Amino acid sequence: MKILRNLLLILATIFIFEITFTKDVNASDACTKTGDVLDVVTDWCETQPDEYEVVIYKLYLCTSSPTIPTTTSAVDLTSGGCEQIFDNSSGATAAVTQGSELDLTGTYTRPPNGIYTHGYAMMDNTFGITASIEFAGNMTGETGGTGVYCGTVAGSGTSGTETETTNTSVCSSSPVTAGKFVETLADFGGEVEGVFSGTASVSNINGTSAAITGILVDTSGQLASSDSDVDKLEGLVTFADSVTFTDAVTEVTMSFNVGSGMGLVVGGAGTLNMGSGPFQAIIETN
């Protein structure tokens, strides 16, 4: 389960730039529910958190695919004709809810007119999740409690090669006031349990040509070789539809689709893990 879950985290760690709103990346993985009440989770599924927090440093639009980091070199943005459209060297924290517009604090730059086929993002490898959920039956919290109401716990944890977060949730017979749980991604997980994987890729998103590759990098921007090397996260996106800038474009807005922004997993101990899941950042031009 850890391998599968960490592969899904790729979608929670980079941006999928789309001109128009699209369906959830993994719609078939959505938690089933009646109204606002979720069915009891027995394995894993994805649902919408109350709030999703990410930290963004730099965003680029590219006319072709840049050369991504290796263990000996950082990303070569010039190779992809990349233009920086956002910068905040200290990191801009975005705490967003479903469909909300994103107004990051930082420097924005309009790219030159052209057709952009790829995007590149530089982000922190931490994600804040806040959620309070009602289930159709009793669930058990990782930090304690049993009942139909569960919520995230104010705290933090790391999902890595040898570790998983085990302190994310609390449950009760009465509504739970959620705290913000901050999850650090230190490994994507791979085919071999316990072996570090610094990259992960997904293609054919929503049945389109869209694809994404996530890269965990060290302090030099090079591909990390172990959990302890990981400093930040970078992501390359291949757009399903290119983003075109012309003289007629006067405004660019970005909003979030976090409908599947939280993953719910029931582990071997039968407790509910509440962690980060896939999100989409949607760019619209007018």
C-alpha cells in the first residue's frame, strides 16, 4: 500500500497546468459518499480536504521539454525555452480551498507571446492538510478515538523510504475540530519496498496526452539519492493543450481543484491515515 500511495503523491507534488477545468486526475479513486457522509474506508480512496497548503518558489512556462535534474546536474531550463512567470525565493505559502483563486505573494512576469507546451514548478516537499469528515460507520484514529467523526491532527510527519506517517488522525463519536497536519514527502516509493525512488511519472492523464514527472532534489537542485538528501520538489508537466500567449491576453488567473486533495488509507493496524493527495492548478488566460 505504501508504494501505491507514494506513487499517487506525485500528483500532489506538482502542477498540472490546463486552460480549462478538467475532471479529477484519478476520478475512479474518489471516496464514495452519500451527501456529505463518506462510506467507511476499508483500503484507500481520495477526497476533498477543507484546506490544502503548498509552498511555491518558482513557476515556468516552456516551449519544449527541458532537461530534468540528474544526480550530477540541475534542471536545464534553457534547453526547453522556459520563461519564469513567478518567483519567491523564500517560498509563497498558498492555503487554498476547492475552486479558490490563488494569489501568491511574489514577483509575477508575463511571458513573451508564444506557444507553451510544458510547465516547470519548484516547490517545497511539504503539504498541509486540514479536514474534518463524517463517515457512515465507525473509524479508528491513528492518535486515538473511534467513531463516525474523524479529523486531521495538528502535527507533522514524514513519508519516506522506511517511514510512513502514523499520527495524522483522531476519531470520535462527536464532531472533530480539525488541526493542520503537515506531511513531508521524502520518497516516491517504487517497485521495491525500502529502496529510495527520487522520481515518479504519470502519463495519459484523463485519457489525454498530458503527463507529469516529479523530481525530489537536493540543496543543489540535483536529483536526490536518498531520503536524507531531499530538500525540495520539482515537477515537469506536459500539457494536454498548449498555453498560448498573444497580445490579446491581458490577464492570467490560477485556481485550484482539490477535490481529490486528500488520500485516506486504512493501514495494517486498522487505523485511518489522512495524507496529501492529488490536486490540479488551473491556469486561465483572457
